[in-house]
Amino acid sequence: MIESSMKVGGSGVTVEIDESKFGKRKFNRGKRVWKVNGCLGIERETGKCFYESCDDRTTDSLLSVINEYILPGSIIISDCWKSYDCLSNEGFVHLKVNHSVNFKDPDTGAHTNTIEGTWGAVKRAIPASKAKTQLDYYLAEYVWRKKNRHMCNKFMAFVDSIIRIYPPQRADKEPEDGTSSSK
């Protein structure tokens, strides 16, 4: 997750964003014992994406995620969630889609089909029994797989990612605890 979530967007580049709540009952049916909030963004032209879990879906929480992962000058397309109302003031071009009226804004042509489809794929890939305790791991895996989808040998790409994040120590280097590794 450290390496796979990346800054997306840029001047004139379209980024779709959406927040989601996991564990919510639909139509007040089923068991509701937990919830996790997450923010997902995807660059429409290249498919580059990021995911960040959030404590809540307030303006401050979402804006900190957006400022961390989306480059200034980006065209951000979102739904009409009130926490996104400040994006135009933050240096972004903000287009909204009111899903209670239509799925594609007739004036601007803005839609969030890419991000909604991505959330659907993410949620289908997470086993319900594991979602509560391992949600971040499954989302990190999804973002990593999406970033490395063109790699022929995914295992070696995974090992390379681990090596970049946690470089191995040289064998001739003394351990930090002061003990000697030679016998």
C-alpha cells in the first residue's frame, strides 16, 4: 500500500473520487456490527489509483486524503456528497454528478462510472468473512494488482516491491543491537 497508492492527476487530468462505507446494512436488513470508511480515487486516462481508509467522511478527512494523493489543477469528478463542496476553493476543477437525478450530468458530461465500477470490483473481491479484520489488506492488494496488471511475472513484481520498501541489509553489516552475527 505504501508504494502502490500514488499521486494522480495533474493539470487537465480527470480523476474520479468516491468514498464508501463498508459494513453498512442495505435496506436495514442484515447484521450491522462494524463500519470502515474509505476514499478511492482513479485517474480516468491511465487507471492509476489510490486508496486511503478514513476515520470518517467529513470535509477535513476527505480533503486531507485528496491533497495527499491528487495533484493541483486536476479535474475532479465526484458525486454530490457535501464534503466535496470545497474542492473548487482548493485549486481543483470540480464537476459533480447528482445520482438522484441522473448518472451522467447532461450539461458537463461528467460521470463517475469508472470509480463506481472499481468499487464494485473491490467489494466483490473481498470475502465477507474477512472484510472486518483485513479490509485494508484486500484494498492494498487490489491497488497493487491494478498498478502491476501489465507485469508478466506478478510474483517477481511483488518481491521487487518488497525489496524497494524494505531493502535487505548487507551481510557484512553489524546488527543494530550490537551483537555479533559471526560465531
